[in-house]
Amino acid sequence: MALEFACQRVGVTDCNHTATAESKDELLASVAEHAKDAHGVELNDTLIDYALTTVREV
Ligand SMILES: [Zn+2]
């Protein structure tokens, strides 16, 4: 079982990026890096909470 995050699920419809990881912390680290590099966005607690509501188990 892994956790998957997809930019499209948080409304970033022009980005096909997905991130998968074995743990929530690992996933958030990966998502934070992508958000900063690809979108120039620093994740804060609000964004993290929102992102986590869209994470799926795959
Ligand atoms: Zn993205």
C-alpha cells in the first residue's frame, strides 16, 4: 500500500505530476519539493492539510 498525491486533485489542472510514497511524511516531503520547484509554492499547514485530504491509497 502506498500513498499517492496528484496535482490535478488539488486543482492544478495543467500539471500531471503525481507523487507516491510509503508514508505520509515521505509523501509530504516529495510534494513540498515539487510544489516549490514546479509551482514556486511553499507549503504551509493549511496547504498541507488540504493536500492530505486529496491523498489516495494506491
Ligand atoms: Zn504540479
